[in-house]
Amino acid sequence: MAMNLRLDTAHEELLESLAKEERRTKTEIVKLAIEERASKADKSARTRAIFARIMEEDADLLDELSK
């Protein structure tokens, strides 16, 4: 699926620089950025879920430790 991406001059220059530096196309750089962002969001959601489970399961212990 094709998509147009409109960037201001600063972002266009940054994208161009990254593409040259990594010897990739600008499209590849954008795709990698999207994948990295999605991965980071997924890790954050998993971390929050794990933290919530620990808080629930160990509420008594955490309460005692806080005293």
C-alpha cells in the first residue's frame, strides 16, 4: 500500500542523513522507526501488566515492606 509522507525541512534532512549513514533507503528508515515504536509500545504494555499483577499478588508483602 502506497503512502505519502509530508515532512518539514528539518525532518527531511534528518531522514536523508540517517538513510545515508545507514546505507538504507528513506523508506527502510521509516519502516524501521515504525517497527521500533511498535515494539517499544508492546514492551511498555507488558511491563505495566506484569507490574499490576505483582502489585495485586504481593499487596500484603509490599504493604509490610513500606512500614
